[in-house]
Amino acid sequence: MLMPKGSTRISFVTRAGKRKRLDHIAEAFGKKLSAVINEALDQYIDLHEWQLTHIRKGVKAARSGDFAAEAEVKAFFDKYGRPS
């Protein structure tokens, strides 16, 4: 089978139940299994790249001493309330 240009093949082991669930989703949406797996990988990668970007920004801000002053924190909670 020819692979689309720029593609690469990977192989991994997963539980049979997970494979059955993926097959069910692929069948329900009329998609190939590889398309469903690629969509799941795209979502996973997007989420974790986003998280890593924001964690790194937060660490950089913290290292440079960019913290909210106590009065700013108090004003925020006075305005929006405290989490329940």
C-alpha cells in the first residue's frame, strides 16, 4: 500500500478492547481506522503542546519575579469571588 507523501509508518501495541472501540468509532463515522487514530493523535498533540507552551511561559514569568501583588490577588477575589 502506498503511503501519502510526507507520511511515516508507526506501530504500537494496545489492548484489544481499545482496538475494538477505535474500530467501532471508525465504522460509525465511515472512516478508516488510521484516520481515527490520526485525529486522536492530533488532538492529543495539540492539547499537550498548548499546555507545555503555557507552563513554560508561567515558569519564565515566575523566574523573572512576575507575580501578582497581594493587593491584586485580593482585588481579583473581591470582584469575582472565591472558588467553591
